[in-house]
Amino acid sequence: MDLNKVLAQLHEELENLDAAILSLERLQHEGRRRGRPPKALSQLSRTVRAARKENPADEVIPEEG
């Protein structure tokens, strides 16, 4: 058994576990945002809605079957 190879695999697994833990902690603390969305986001939503009203034929309709 090559000890250096085992140590390298353990270090790699430790990095993967650290990344997974960090991701879960971020999800736990983020939760749902409260309050009004940022101004840029609401402006973008209005722009998209206006564009859809002007060109309803441009919307993609999924095919069945």
C-alpha cells in the first residue's frame, strides 16, 4: 500500500467534504430573502414582461410527445 497515494486521496476527500459543508452552511443561512427585490431586478422583470406583451408569438411552447 502506497502511503503517499492514500494521503493524497484523503486530502482530496477532505477538500470535497469542506466544499459540501460550506455549501450547506450557505444554504442554511440564506433562506428566503425578505423585502422588495433590488431596483435593477424589478426593472428587468418589467422589461421582460413588456417584451412578451409586444411579441407573444416569440414565446417557446414545448412540444408534446
